[in-house]
Amino acid sequence: MPEMLDPEGAEQGAIDRVADLSGLRVLEVGAGDGRLTWTLARRAAFVHGIDTDRERIDTARAETPVDLADRVRFSVLSALELDEPPASYEAAVLAWSL
């Protein structure tokens, strides 16, 4: 499993102060190794994590917790390459990707 970078949950707390993602379909741009994706998926109905780094997405896929496997999807692509209607997601998260 990837290194724990936010053991106090400050990152999730900051997101919670901005938006309630409970039960939503979420797009995460810059998903990397999936660390934040899994945190988001514990509240959201579904999270699609995208990143241009194939190696990091491969890690995310391989290390996805079993209990979240049906709530997350990872794709190797940029936000500009996303070929889904905007209404496919109810929220987007771009943490650590700017």
C-alpha cells in the first residue's frame, strides 16, 4: 500500500469543508497512486481517478482495497482526453494536480 501522507485526515477534512461528496459520482483529476481516490470513495458512490502517469495508475489499480474495488475506476488519460458527458460526474477533485 502507498505511503500514508495524510494520517491526520487533514486533506479529507479540507475537502469536506468545501463539498459533501456523499453518494456522488466524482472525477478525480491527477489520481496518482490512488491514495486520495480511496479516501474519497469511502464517502462517494463512485470515483473515477485519472492520471497521465501509467506507472502510478497501475499501482493504484493493483493496490485498490478489495472493499472499494466496485466504487473506483482508474484510467490513464488527461482531463482533456476524457470522453464522457459532463453530466457523468456530480463533482470533480483536483488535489495535488495543478
